[in-house]
Amino acid sequence: MMAAMDHINKHFDHIPKYFRLQKPLQAADVCGKARELADGQYDVISFNDGLLTLSTTSSAAASNLRMKTFEIQNEINEKLGKELVKKVRIKIQ
């Protein structure tokens, strides 16, 4: 199955204006996959240069989530078909 970004890249690689949109589209793709996997455990805040920022409502939930960050990172990268998420940060909001 072709990832959404790969499909988009094939159509727009030759358009110079597209290069400015690559990072925001990639961030949207990563955040979308992270939301699919969240299952109510966390909210997705942002993705920038390999750093995925997630939020949760309590320090206890954040501690539990910190223990799962490697697993979350691997699941998202697996869904994307690329290793885009290098680090996961947890914020309490």
C-alpha cells in the first residue's frame, strides 16, 4: 500500500512551489497517524523535525505514556512506512 505522502510526492515533485509544502504535509500525515493510534490515551499537539509532541491531562497519565513512547514511536513509523518520528515529547495540559 502506498503512503499518502508518496502518492502526493509523485504528482508534485516537479513543481517548485510544492517544496514549501512538503514539511507541513508531512507533519499533517504524522499527526494523523498518531491520532489514529491514540485510542484516547493522548492528544497530538505537533510534529516538527522528527519531534512528535503529545499531551495528556495528568502527571500519572504522562508517566504511563512516557513508558510507552518507544512503542508509540515505532507504531507510528511502521504505519508511515518511514522512520520520521525520532523522539516523542509528552506535555501535561
